[in-house]
Amino acid sequence: MFVKKKLAYYPHHRSSYMKALLNFLHSKTTYVLELLTMLPFFRKRSISSHKAKVLSDLKQSVKEMHLVKEGKLIARDADELFNEL
């Protein structure tokens, strides 16, 4: 299974930087991050647990919308959702 990890690359010049999204096997996460952090121009930034949860929930919502469009999941009425809140 592939896991997307968001990593940032910063060249020596402070005013410019490039962000990269890398895909690699979850089992190789430690190895890849260790290898990259050995490079003097590489820095990684972590995201907060709250932000990770929001992104995870959003990803799940998109999956559910695709299932609704394919007819594999039944959507709820908006009124039902608002009454629940």
C-alpha cells in the first residue's frame, strides 16, 4: 500500500523553496525519511494532529462521495443531517 507523505525541500537560498509530495511504501517510511534528512538542504515539516485528522476526515468524505456516485452507498438527506446537528 502506498502512503503519501508531504515533505518540503528548501534549497540554500532562503527566499525560494519547493514543496514536494512523495509516494512511497509505508514500510519504507523510516528509511526514506532518514535518507532525506541526511541531505544538508532538506528539511521536513510535520503537521499537527488536528490538521492530520481534518485531512483524514476529508479524504474519507471524498471516498464516500465516490461511493454514492457509483450507487454503492445511499446518501442522506440534507434535512436529516441538519436535524442531527
